[in-house]
Amino acid sequence: MKTRFDPQETKALKKLGGKGLSSRRSFLVNAVFKCMGLLTALFLTPRRSSAQTDFFTGTEFVGKTRQGEFDKFYINFFKPMRRIRAENWSLKVSGLCEQPTQFTLQQLRNLPAESQVSRLKCVECWSAKAEWSGFRLPELEKLVRPLPSAKAVVFHCGDTYLESLDLASLRDSRSLLAYAMNGEKLSDEHGFPLRLIVPAKYGYKNPKAILEMEYVAETQYGTWSKIGPYSNDGTILPGYDHPLDQNKIRRKIHGGEIPDGPSPL
């Protein structure tokens, strides 16, 4: 037996089916345009890297940033770290020395103080200048008395960073353990409460937020020398520099400490 369809019902179903097809087409078209808009925004809108975004101001942490007041002296950390409180901090000096000791910040400030103007040169090709104040390592060594077998120091830092330098470099007349910068105490971003300044070496050999200095029998590989393509010696090589305080104008450098006077190319 054949099924009979009412002509009016058939006409209504066709009309309804057309509307459904039209709705589906409209939905697909709208979806395509929305995706195109999203892709356009994603690829054409300027994006800022995490280093260009200040995630840390006003928080209990410090980390890598380039924003605001730090656009003339970039901030690098191995990893974000909690800000150090002076009242909870002391410098531990350990390892191959006769008098392992812990020093408060005030005790370090009581050591004979010196100041110098020097540049910090980063492997990222920028440099920045500051006046640093602090003490020379030999003043500290009068108190802890390193053993003859001690040949280097390992620095343990608040962001879990480790760095090691030989005693000859640390005892250089331009090497400084700094607790002040440009006449003010070190900011958290610049390594409060204590950092090392060795102008002849790249920034990764200038550890900051120092917690412990450990005298050891030989120079060891630091964090970046272990995981990155960086020499363990870290002496600045001849090449080019882009000083932040001189609008990043490229200048030639000859290796070692960068003199303050500009020599643009």
C-alpha cells in the first residue's frame, strides 16, 4: 500500500527545510568571520612579552621586568623570588675558612666602605650604568680568614641561582660587594640586600640577593654556565654594546670592563 502525502504538508516541510538550511549557512558564515577576526587580533595586534610586563610591583615577589623605572636598567632573575626582609636576613660565609660566620646587614655596612661608577653588561647586548657602594672582599676575609686551599667562592642566591668566581677575580680592585646603588640602599629588584659587582664580567657573573658565600677548592660551574651557552669565565668579549642610558646607540667595545665614555659607530 502506498503512503499518500498531503500536498499542503509537503509544501510546508519544504519551506521549513529551506529555512533550516539557511540558518545553518548563516551560522557557518558567522563562525568563519569570527574566527578570522580572532586570528587577525592574535597575529596583528602587538604583543608584550613577560619581560615587558610588570607582574611584580606591589607584590611580595620580584622577577624579570623592563617596565617603568626599569626601562633604563633592566631587571633579570633566574626565577621569581620572594622579597627579602632585612630583619630576617644574614650573610652566611661558609666552606674553606677558619671562621665561618653569619653577618647582619649592619655588620657589613660597618666594614670600610667604597664607591665606584661602573657598567653592568648583559649577554643580551645591553648595558646600564650606576654608582655602587659597598665593601671589597679582602675586608671581609680579614674576619673569616680563608684557608690556603680555598681558590674560589660559590654564591647562593635568593632565587636559587648559583654562581662561582675565582678569588683572583673577586679580589680585583674593581670588584665590589654592594649594598647601595646611586646613593640609596639596593632595591629588591637590584638585589637587596647584597650583590656582587665585577665590571669586567657579564651580568650573569654578578650574582644578587646573596644568601651565602661558600669558599671552595676550585671554581665551579654556575647556573647559566651549566644550562646555557655561557662560558664559566664570563669575561666580557670584544664586540658591540647597546647602553640603555644612551638610547641603545650601538658602540664598539674591546673586551673587559666597558669604559663610561661613549664610542658610537
